[in-house]
Amino acid sequence: MPQLNLVQAINDALKTEMRRDDRVLVMGEDVGVDGGVFRATEGLFGEFGPGRAIDTPLAESGILGTALGMAVYGLRPVAEIQFDGFLPPAFDQIVSHAARLRWRSRGRFQVPLVVRAPYGGGIRALEHHSESPEAYYAHTPGLKVVLPSSPYEAKGLLIASIRDPDPVIFFEPKRLYRAFREEVPEGDYTIPLGKARVARDGSDVTAISWGSMTRTVLQTADEVHEKDGISVEVIDLRTLVPLDFQTVAESIRKTGRAVVVQEAPRTCGFASEITALFMERLLLYLEAPVVRVTGYDMAIPYIRMEEYYLPDVGRVARGIRQAVSS
């Protein structure tokens, strides 16, 4: 079984689906000849040609508007937006049209569209290159929101997203693109959308995360177990919409304590939604207040200060110790 990093797994998923289904195509800025800014689409232009690996102008609204028309027509476009911070120009196409078309047409039309975007900090990029905007899209009815945390997860979730009949926002944690490798099966496999995974078994506290923060939480779980003897169960949500709350609830009933970790700013982030669900549905199982470990309510800072903004092992460890000691 090949050892792939996350960007290679994304590339493998795209090739797998484009070979299997000639309705699948990729489009975006520099995705063709150059293979994308992170080389996630490398080799697709040579194998599938300019009609299925389509270089577009630098016009995000045009990319998504065109992809929307293709999806309604019956194709399965995968539109790449180079960085998460470039999504706002396409916000109207995504939120006002792609997300609403099934509802607006009373089910007559489907929009099998995937919007891929590298998200988050950790690579010391410029302004508008390091946001974590998943809450905007999780708040929008009609969209599915997927955030893989590893190469294996990325390939299976992306193939499932391409095959889904509804629009999917697929956020790829760019700080993990080449951070590590793991075994990724060759060929075709899927991970169902809306099914979380227990990434690490534990008994004292549950830590919930998604995307790049899952790796940070797993590293923290090892540290606090070694130093403090705390057994942390780690839940990787995989998808925010649809949300697998059942898996989370089963863990909370077992541990009685919870820490929710997100890279995005604190106020109105998805961690707040999960915390509210705990209070509504699991209050009698909680032995301590839910702890949130998040980014700050500010624009992600420039290079020298970025590491202070992002939740790291130290901050997550403090959150875990707080939850256990309360």
C-alpha cells in the first residue's frame, strides 16, 4: 500500500474519479498546465486534456458560476479556489444559488458540485491566505461541509463528495499537505459523509476537533497521557454538515467531560454549536463545563505572530487539564 501525503492523496482521489466517470472535471486558477498552486492537480492536464482540467481566469465568482451551470447540466465539476480567503467573491454563487437550487426547484435540480479550498494557517502565508471560514458555510442550508484530517481521510472523503448529489465545500488543511505520510489504498474507496471517527480511545475526557486541529489534538492526547495519566478520547468529526452527533454523544456519556478545539475565531465558531448541543442534549452526563480551545476574535496575524494565534499542543493540553480538574 503506498505511503502518501495529503496533497498526493487529493491528487489520487481526483485521478481515480476522473478515470471512473467522464462527467468529473476539475477547474480553477492554474489547475491545468501548472497542476495547481500546491500541485494537487498535477498530471491531470496531461492525462485528461484541457477539456477536463480547465484553467480559468482569476475570477472566483465566474469559476463557481460556471461550475454551477455544469453541475445542473449533469456534469460533476470539482472547482478549486486557490486559498480559503478567496472564497468571498464567490459567496453569492455558493450561498444564494448552489445551496438553494434543490430547494428552489422543489427537488427538480441537483447540484453535484465540489468546491475545494485549502484552509487555515500554519504555512506563514499572506493576508487572505490563512482563514478558517467553515462556520459561514455550515450555517448555510443546502451545503455539506467536509474537513479531512489525514491523507487516508482526504481521499475517501473527496471521492464520496464528488459522488454526492449536493454541493460540498471541501476544506483541505494546507498545513498538513506535506506534514506526514500514511498508507492510502490504491483505487476506489469512500468514507461516508456525516460519519465521525473515534481517532483515539480514551476514558477521562473527550476532545472533539476537525481538519488540521485533529492532528494537534492527537499529539496533545499522547502528551497528557504520558505526563498526567489523562486518557483522552479523540473524535474527528470529518464533516460538520451533516454532523454525526451520535458518535460524539456516545463518547460524552462515557467520559463525562469535553474539550472542543477549532482553529477558527472563538465567537460563533462551530465549537459554540457543539457546546450548545451538549447543553441541550447531554447536560445530565456532563461532570464539568465544556472547554473551548480556539483561535482569537481577530484576523489571523502575519508571519511572526501566527504561531501565537493557532491552538497548539500547549493550549490544548491546558484545556484538557482544565476539563479534567473542574
